[in-house]
Amino acid sequence: RRQKNIVKQRKTSYKFTMLAQCKLMVHKRPQLRLAYYNPDVIVILSHGYGANGQDLVPIVEDAVLKEVQGKVKFVFPYGPYTLPQGGQAWWFIDFQQLRTWTVTKQTEKLISRRPAEFIESSGKIKELIEVLSKEHGVPLENFIVGGFSQGAMLSIDVSLKLEENVGAVVPWSGGFMNAEEWRKYAPTKKGLKVFQSHGTRDTIIPFEMASKLKEEIFEANGIDLNFLSFDGPHTIPGKVVKKFIEVVKSVLQE
């Protein structure tokens, strides 16, 4: 099952840093030379199941670059696992098992999932953040870590486990998993800024799972949450992108 955002992809002259198969591929982009060599803020956006590192690029191209050009470095990692039907993933999904747990309302089993590939991928994104921070001299408070679907859950896991708070976490259409560790680390993250969004008609990750994540992990632990629900499916609508621009600007101004 392929999960991709609704932003229409198009050819462009912009190039970005991407992490392919966990190896950093650097693409020069003269238009954004300042941002590439000396960014004030670094944004890492991870794709969803079945997509790849290019999937979220149009969001930045179409809506964000004009607002922050020359100030922000965008990084789009590639999931390390290639799916038989094509595309990449951060971990493999047993859809039949998830469907069974959902139908039978075995919520605790759903939120306690902790695949080995998920933990490995989380560690690689954490390593990427550390490398970029050292390379560019950018502190963690000037990082924005986010993503769509699988990438959203990955961004939450990484951000909760880092010793210092990042500037913001942006989970788009993500769910609740790895409950044992998230419940353990969330109380240490008071004040962490999170912009969470989810569609009320999402059939991939039910809105109820997003609400449980919102209430039990974010709100219950003093995390600075901005939650945006929308009447729609598993996607990233325009108003979510607009809010994302505000988040990037707010981190830039701090």
C-alpha cells in the first residue's frame, strides 16, 4: 500500500540533500548556496511507507522556499528498506495483523508495536541529526524534525529520545506506537514544540490513534502542542503546509 502526499510533483531546478539507503548524497544547488553551506535552521522530513525521499520535496518547493530561501537547509532521507511493489519504507508492516487488532479494538497491542527495523531507522535519523549538527554548527534547538505517516512516527521517536529538545517536531498523519518508550521519555520533554496534524477521515491511520497520541504523550506531559485536525483522508492539505511555514519561521526567529 503506497502512502504519498497529495502535492503534485513536477520537474524543478532545485536540488536538496537526500539520504539514500542511509548514505548521504549531496546535490549542489547554486540558487540556495547560503542555505546549503551556512544554514540557520536544518529541517529533516521523512517520507511515508512506499514513497521515497523525493515525495515531500514539492511541499518545500511550492510553499516554503520563497519564505525562507538562503536560511534553511532541507534534508529528505530515504527509508533503508525497498518494498517488493516499489518504493521505500522505514520498517515493514503486517497490514493483516494491524487490521485484526483494529477491528477487535486491541488498542494496547497497536500502540505497543516496536519493530526492529523501526528502532534501527530511528537510530539512523538520530545519527544523521548529530552529523549535520556537527558539520554545520547548528544546535539541536535549530532543528525541525518531521515527516508523513511512517516518517511522522519516526520523527516523534527520534525527538523524544534526544537529550536536548529540537526546535520543533512536525508529525503529519502519524500514529501511536512504541508506547513503552514514548511513555518513558515524554515526561522529560516538557516544553518541546510539536505541530501535529491528522485527517478525521483517515483510513490508513485512524484519527482515534492520533487523538490518543495527542492526549497521552503530548498533552499529558506538558509538551507544547499545536494540533490541527482537518476533514480529509491520509494526506497533507494546504492549510497544514501553511502552518508548517509558520513553524519554520518561528524557529528561525528564535
